[in-house]
Amino acid sequence: MDLEDTLLMMPGPVPVAPRVLRAMSKPMINHRGAEFSAMFDDCREILADVFQTKNDIFILSGSGTAAMEAAVGCTVGKDDVVVALENGKFGERFKDIAARYGKVNALENEWGHSFNLEEVEKKLEEGAKAITLVHNETSVGIQNPAEEIGKLAKKYDALFIMDGVTTLGGDTVKVDDWGVDIAVVGSQKCLAAPPGLSMISVSEKALEAMNEKDALPYYLDLKAHKKSADKSQTPYTPGVPLFFGLQEALHIVKEEGMEARIKRHATGAKAIRTAADAMGLEMFPQLNDEHSHYSNTVSAMKAPEGVSGNDIKKDLMAKGITIAGGQAHLSGKIFRIGSMGNVQPKDIMLTIQELEMTLV
Ligand code: PLP
């Protein structure tokens, strides 16, 4: 299969624009020089608009999971309790990370089932230093109620740590209005940059929590990132070619405008859901809460009776379209179509068309 003819319709990595690829082939520069600092600040300025925040934003050389670990590892001590909300693979990952650094009080829902806010509140009532939430649970295609969880976190004075890995840059995220103390995103999702970088916003309150901890992770030390970022640098050698790619991708985001970008993502996902319904396919998420929604960036559908989701994936792959299957115990039971980043209506139309041909 010719890689250039392959359409990536998975929930990251996503297709990268040719101008982003070209930017990455520029000669290396001194990461302690003025040129890098200008690029770093330019990226952070555009990211502040994407995150809708005045908080500090750091850029880590490491994928989204690195930022998840930095968030928890820098704020949670061994006696601190983390309320970890799980309704899919990445909520489980936050829970597992929290267990490495502190004590976990998990709310474990069946994967794909929306959270009950009263149950979340009960967990917080028991006392917590932090609460973790995956805004868009990519593994099951559900969007969790970040704004409402933010209100609860504030009420119980818990740090609100949010994974916005598959919403930031593609859907509405209001870090400041929602009271998100730490928000994280990976480069390879809605921002449509190559994989390998993660971006993290950190509130004053979260920085204060870091001052109270006696030991922070070394490579993922966000206080070290703060010290360097104040001088428009990163603490260690960054993935310079990835920064070139990120800067170009962020300029594409800026040129499109976040409002138009969010609308494009919402329309694309709605088109997939409408087509799925017409094909008799059932969406996987179980929405029992008015604040939870189907994802606007990845659509998870149940495999039809007697068909494996992995076979659907294989059939589409043979046609040059890469979609995703189910993760962990959902392997074979569901399949997922990503529609994030630069994915265009024509890509969605082609995927729907080929999916229909596969199912007849
Ligand atoms: N969180 C969410 C919601 C994700 O979708 C992913 C990756 O798919 C991650 C975290 C992990 O990111 P990475 O694979 O970049 O470490």
C-alpha cells in the first residue's frame, strides 16, 4: 500500500498537511537561541487561544501520556487521594498513573457509560486532593461533562486535572471558565501535528501544590518547565523538528479559526452518526446524563451482529482507509472512526461510502 494514498481516519495520529511536513525538514537550530525562543512563544500564544486560558502553557517532548503523568506526578503525593473517573481506556490510564503517586478513590463505570454527577460528588465528599477526568474518552467515543465536573472540583477544593487530548483544537474547551487546573493535549490529534509533543496548561493553584511536594518527577518536572518557559525555553533539549511541525500546524489552526474548526469537527461527526443510523449501526456510548454527549472527534459504533469490528477495520484497510478497532475487552465488539484534525468532508464521505460497501 502506498503510504501517500492511505487515508488516516483514526483518532490520532491524523493526516498532517504537506506544509507541516515541509516545516519539519528545515535545518536544525540552536534550542537555546533566539529563533527557537520565538517559535516557542509563538506556539504558546496560539495554544492559549485554543485552551482559552491565561494559565502557563508548557510544551513537553513526549506524547500525551507524558503530560498526563506530569500533571499527576507533580501535584499528587503518596498520602493524597485522587478521585479518578473512569469510563474508558484513558480514564483507566489516569487511575493507573494516580496509583503510582498517591491513593486512588476511583469511580469505575462500565466503559462507554456516562457518569452520574451525584456519584462523582459522593466521591469528592470523601475528600480528595485532585480529580482526574478524560474530557473526550477516545476509546469509546463519549464526551464527558467537563464543565460540571469543574464546578464540583471547585466546590470540594480539589485540583481539576483534565485530559483534553482529543478535544483541544477540535472542540470547545474553556480551561479558565471551567476551572481546569491542569489540561493536557497531544500534538497528533485535533491539532494535526505529528506525534511526539504534548502541551499542558497549569494554574496558579496547581503550581502551589507543586511547591508543597518534596519530590517531583525529574524529566517531567513542571516547575522546571515553568522556570525555563519564563525565559522562552524548555529545560532539556526539545524535539526541534517536532516543534517546527507544531508551529506550522498551529498556524493552520489560527488561519482556520477555532470557531470554524469546532464547527467543522461537529458537522463531520454528526455526518458519521447520521450515516451510521441510516446503515442500521448503533452508537456505542450509553448516554444517561444530559451533560454527556457523543464525541465530536471520534465516533464509536457497535459491530453489527455476527461481524467483528476488526474485520470491518481490515476490509477498510484493504481499501486504503485506516480506522480504529476497540481497545482491550472491546476489541472486535466496536469500531471507531476518527474525524479530527485536518480531516475534510470529502474524507468522511469516502469513509462512509466504503463502510457501507463493506457492510452489504
Ligand atoms: N488520552 C486520550 C483521550 C487519548 O486519546 C490518548 C491517545 O489516544 C492518550 C491520552 C494517550 O496519548 P499518547 O498516545 O499520545 O500518549
